[in-house]
Amino acid sequence: MKKIIFGIFAHPDDEAFGPVGTLIQEARAGTDLHLIMLTAGEAGTNPDNVPDLGSVRLEEWKKAGALIGAKSMEFLGYEDGKLNNGSMIEIGKRLADYMRTVLEDAPADVTVECISLDLNGYTGHIDHIVAARATCYAFYTLKAADSRLSRIRLACLPAELLPSENTDWIYMESGRLPNEVDEIVDARDLHGDIIKVMQVHRSQRGDYEFTLRLKGEDLGRDYFIVKS
């Protein structure tokens, strides 16, 4: 059965340092993967002191999307680090409109899913929280009239990787307990491809190193909270 997935994230590296193994696996299985990015990530770290970090990060994102196998990529143009309740409502409506347009010509028996990060923000970032909640808003808005929408998968960190809270930057909750995790996707066989996608985000190499240290041998095993 044909599947369509909307991968919705706040920053141009969220797909790579989050559930990238699952995204690659799905694309290679024939899923139509549509990646949607809310901001250009212009407020991220800038180790090379480039004058326009947002443009650099969007180019990195486009290269990452090509490696992942995305069918389309859509940038919504919001300001990094400035998302809030008001923008969440607006983003949710824009996502619903975009998804509705994509689905207009999709077959009646297609399965439609969304993938985003945990509602707790994954790392605690407010932009991540807005992206996840706007994704839920769009999904349930469309699901009320379109039974093809099947589920949302929210990528989370398990307690075994993050057993306690982290306040090195912002407040990052401890990982999800086993009874909170609904699905585990094992894409560790794609380790080399995952590394290539992550390395494309060279401007955020500090986060790349953090992700490698955090996930270690678990890189490629993705944990999800599933909502339907």
C-alpha cells in the first residue's frame, strides 16, 4: 500500500539529528516523503562566522533532504527562536493547507502519516514544541474529514540514553520510560548513510558531535510516541 509521510521540523538539522534513520528507511521503501521546515535555523551556532547563517543552513538542509530521498521540501520562513502560541496556530493552519494540497491527487487507499519531534521538545527547545504541536493540530484537523490520515510518530529520547535532566543549555527533560515508548525503528544498518546526512549539517557540527556521544551504538535506532 502506498504511503505518504510529512516530516515536520523546526530547524534545518532536526531531521538529521532526530529520526533520520526512519526517514531514510521509509524513503527507500517507496514512501513519498515530504519534508517541511519552519525556520532557517539562523539563531544556531555559527562557528565559521558566516554573515548569513540561515542561507547556509537551508542549503545544508536541501543537501540532507536529497540524501534522505525526500520527494519534496517546503520552507515556511518563520524566525528561529521566536515561535510562540500565536505562530503555532498559524503554522498549524498552514501545515493543514499544504498537506491538503499534496493529498488532493493522492489515491483513496494511501496511508498518510506525520513525523515530528516529541511534544516535550526533544531537547526542550520551544521551537521544537511548536513544530510538534502544530503538526498535531494539522493532522487532527485533516483527520476529521479524511480517513487516510493514520498516525503521528513523535521521535523521542529513551530513558536509557538520557536517564536524568540536562541543563547544559536549556532544560532538557529526562528520556521517556519504556512504557511511554510506543514504537522502536531499528535502522542501524543504515549507519553510514545516517552519518553522511548528519555531516551535511557542517555549520552545526557541535550538535553533530553531541548526538554521536548521546546515541553512541544506538545511532539509527529511533524511538517514537505514536498518536492516532
